[in-house]
Amino acid sequence: MTEIDPQLLRELDADRPGTAPGLLSNAEKDRHIERAFLGLYRWYLSRSQKTRNWNPDTSFDWRALRTNHSDRLNNLVEGFFAVEQYVPDYVTALLRVIRRSHGRSHFHIRWGAEEEKHSDLWHNALLFLRFRTPQWIEDFKQTLRARSWELPWDNPMHMIFYTVIQERATQVNYLNTALIAAGKSLLAHYRNDADPVLDEATRTIAVDEAAHYNFFLEGARLYLYYYPAQALEALADVIKYFSMPAARLIPNYANFSEIVAADSVYGPRQHLRDVLDVALENLSVHGRRALAQGIRLTRRVPHPDGSTHDTAIFDVLDCAAVREKVLRLYGRIAEFEKSVGFDLVDPVPLAPPM
Ligand SMILES: [Fe+2]
Ligand SMILES: [Fe+2]
């Protein structure tokens, strides 16, 4: 799907003047990325175990869940349930692509264990809402699982940007649903949908989604730091073709997506403003339009032998901000690893190369 000559992108990364990562060989860049992912995974695992160790069956008072919600809210829960039925595919499909990376693949297994709890949480919610019978839910589950989800991109760099956008979008979906469950929706048809159990459940998984988003964000920054031209192109590509996972697999997805869009849970406006704009800002990219423009200019540039390349693509990236955030990540990793003693046997570089 990449529209720019990949060779040109590789050359832009290699020839980029005045920057240290550009002076490293690809093997060295990959070693730095791999070591940082391992440290990031270790840090993430310790935090995840300490702060988000909830249980989808026992952490919520399911018996107290209301059983007289509006059909629209019931449909939202049913849609979230459906999307989370593909967790086995979300885990295995990408795991095959990143299995050689210790940090990234082990994180992915941990991430899958957390997503599996989301699947069970929505299953429980759907059962206790009494909107559908257990048999109906079982049949629906089997229909969903008869199909399998496939990767939208089959390379690690595109997928890190896909997961950044997807996790943020999922978080926005859940936070806006939590507002309904908290009785704060301004829409008349949700006026009687306040439900403390659903509110707590939805906010609990939204916190997980924020943690996932942050992991992928840190990983994406590593690619932007070490391979900026290729990473920006991957990001632009992902934004251009993005769709939520499983949208094409779920039989009644159109109904679900109509409700989330019409009720401002997750429509085009939320996608642009609350997902893309936020993610691009966090990635230190100067906005959607600038990104598209930078990519377009890069595409126009020929690369005759010996001449300098037009590096318009870099104008869209705040390289100093990326570097600062990557440095902060290295500091966080070093601090955590020191608490275990890794600094004695296999220290992470204190800073990425200057
Ligand atoms: Fe999830
Ligand atoms: Fe997630």
C-alpha cells in the first residue's frame, strides 16, 4: 500500500544530515529499538501487575447491573462484545510477525491477556443485561468466531501505528459509553441509562486501553526517532486506510456503527478530533494536513545520483520533541531496570545516541 518508493525512504533515513540516528547502521538502529522495547515491556509488566489486576467476573457486582436499559445502550454493549470476540486473532496474527522481538512479542502476549479480560467483561455485561438470552449470545458468538480477523498490515512498523490509532479509538469509545452509564449523556434517549456497575466496568477497561495506547505510543516514537522517513510514511498510510478491527466480520456492524456515530460515541468527528489529532500531537507530528502534504512533497522528489534529497517529510515532525520523549523513556527504563539490577548485567544505554 506504500505509495512512495521504499528505497527513497530508506535513503532519506540514511542520508539525513546532522542527526545521530541517521549515522547508525540499520543493524545498530534495530538493536537500539529492540533493547528499548525489552525495557519498556519490563516496565509495563510491573505496572500492569501492580495497578490493573482486576477480574472480569469478581471485580464487579454483576447482579446489580440494570436490566431495563434503552435498546441503544444494549446495542452498544453487544457491539463491543462482538469486536472483542476476535481476541484470539488479534493476538496470534500479529504475534507471528513480531515473534523475533523479545520485548514486543512478550508484551503482545500480556496485551492479549488484558484484551481477553475485556472480552469476558463484555460477555458478562451482555448476559446480565438480559437483553439477549444466553442461547442467543452463544449462537452469536459462534457466528462471529466462524470468521477470523486478519492483519491490515503485515509488518511491525505499520502495525505499531495501527495499534496506536486503534487503542486510542477504543478508549474514546469506552469513555463516551462510560459517560452514558454515568448518566451524563445529553441525548434524550439515554436519559434513563445511568448504571453504576456498567459505569465502573467501562471505565476500568478504558484505563487498560489508555495503558495500551501509551505502550504503542512509546514504541511508535522509537520508530520515528530511528527511522523517521519510513515511520512517517507508515503513519500516513495507516491513517489513510484505517478502519476499526472486525468491522467487516460482524454481521450487524452497520447498525452498531450507525449508533456510535449518531450518538457521538465514535463518529467521524471523534475519529478526527479525539483520536487522530490527539495521537499526532502525542507523536510530535504537526497535524493531519501537514503529514499528508509532507508525504506528497516527498513523492514528487526525484533522487538523482549524488544530489541532495528534498527532506520536506521531516518538516512535519518535531524531531527535538521526539528526541526529548525518547530520552525520557530511556530514563524511565533505566530507573526501573536499576531497581531489579539489570544495570549490573545488561544496562540499557543511558540515552539514545547523540
Ligand atoms: Fe480492549
Ligand atoms: Fe486495548
